[in-house]
Amino acid sequence: MLQLLTTIPALIGFVSACFASEAGVKEMSVPQTGRDLSVTVWYPAAVGGKPTIVGDNKVFKGAAASIDAPVVPGRHPLVLLSHGSGSRVQAMSWLATELAKAGFVVAGPNHPGTTSGFSTPAETPKLWQRTADLSAVIDALARDPAWSSVIDADRIGIVGFSLGGASAMELSGARANLEAYARYCDSYKKWDCAWFVSGVGYVNDEKITVDKVDLRRIDQARFEQSNLDQRIKTAVLADPGLAQAYDPDSLKDIAIPMHFINLGEGEGIPLAVISDGLAKLTSKGTYATVAGATHFSFLPECKDGAAELLKSFGEFDPICSDEAGRPRGELHAELIGLVKDALVRDLMASGQ
């Protein structure tokens, strides 16, 4: 779980272009108490709509889609997306568009408090807010006649990356232990633990000074509560955060398939997200690694000059200058295959 791109203004958006697309896209707002959600929905599209690029900005390459194109007739499985800390759901468009082309409706919110331009250490461990966001997206789509008529409510999955992976784990039934998490950060001074004591946050795209976070002063009852949403039938978890904090018994009780993916291999996988042990604890867990990848490989492909631009914003994480052993586009192709195969197997094989 890493704080990503918090120094960059909220650049991700839609940029028009002239091309054809097999993925449609729409934006919607989902009211939440105190945290209204901006939600992007990708879907299998018929001919029509306005061509666009989702997630294109000065740093990242976007992915082709069509705004307001007609939905391919039929009922489609729903896949929720949960982005990493300091990122945005549009940064997962390289994956979402391919899932839409494969027949899934894909929906994800930008999580207030842990999204690009609005991210603080104090909000980061409040996973109960993120899981509520994701459940609210399901509720909103189920209430909307335009979506309830094309979504199969019995076939819902979730894909989460980094802090989004932790959110997906909790929505699947995992529960975190606060003292275990605090002890982990007592000795591990990198990644999420470093962010909590950084004294830095971002609000309205501005860098601000904030108090350091004492994990032991977090609301323990909420941190350790069950956030299970029984509508979720399968989960894909890429470098999931809080890997050292989960209660083993809660993992053993998870009944749905849990597909863990680590970016990298062996000692190159950070302690914060290593997941082979988590997969072994779940009754239907699978585990895969992506050779030559780093944590940043799940982000979009970077544009020329992006690494230098990031440094000019004061962002020194190697978001666009990581040490991945393979091109990010090649790594994305492998990741798309892993994610899509798991979702097709669990949501489509017996659902048609």
C-alpha cells in the first residue's frame, strides 16, 4: 500500500480522440453521507457514443472508450474496482476497458481521503469507509433502472490494487487486527508505515502539514469490524495492503474464490503486500506472481518525460522510473490475462 501521486493535481480525465472502441464509459455520482462519490462505469458497448480516452493526462497514457455508447444487450456480471492510495479509479482504465470488452460491467469510485489530490495519513487506515463506498456503488447500480436491467446481481466480483486490495479483502470477509498492524509499523518503516508518520497530506491538490498518525489511537472497533458484503462472489487482489494485519481465522472463513497477485518475485516483494501466506489461509485461494514487475507496474503506462515531470512536482517515488525488468505494457498484458481469466472462470463459466 503506497501513497501514489499525491503531489500531482487531479489531472486524470477524459480527452477526446478519433478512434473506435468496444468499451463504453459513463460517469455517475453516488451520494454518501459526508463523502459523495465520483464513480466511473465501463461496460460492453455497441456501436455509437463519443470516442474518448479515459485516464489520459500529462503523466499517464489513457485507454480508449466511448462515452454514452449503447450497452450490449443482455445481463452482464458486475466487477467493482478499488484503486490504490493516492491514485484514482481512472488509472485502472487499462484494465477496466479490457474487462468491459470481455463482457463485464466495471464500476469504481474515487475514494475520498485516499485519492489523488485529496489524501491524508489519517484517512488511509479507515478501510470501513472504503468498503462502504464500494457497497454503495452496488446499491446505486441496483437502484438505477438503466443499470439494474443489464447487471446480473448474482454475479458480482471485485478487483483491488494496493490499499484497494485491502478494501477488496475486507469486503470479502477478511478482518484486520489493529495491534498486529501497529506492531508491524513499529518495526517496518517503509511504505504505508512511513506515510503515517510523514506529517504530510494533500487537500484540494495542495500539500499540507498534518499530525502524525498513532495507529493505536484509531477507532479499534471500526478497524476490526467485519465489512463483509455477501453479494461479492469472487475477488482479485493485486499487491493487497495490510498484508501483515489480517486475522487468520477470518481468512479461513472466507468462502469465495480469492485470487492473489504479487508484482515481482521472491525478496523483491515488499513485506507490506506479500500475499502467498494469505492465499494459503483462504479455502479457495490462488496465488500468482508477475516476474519482472514492481508495485508500480499496476499503474498506467507513462508518457515520455513523465519521470522528470513527477520530480518537478516533488514526487520522488519511482512511479515512471521503476526498476521493472519488462515494459509496463507487456506486464499489463499478463495482468489482464490473470485478472480476466479468474473473473471469467468464477462469474461467467456457470452464469450464461
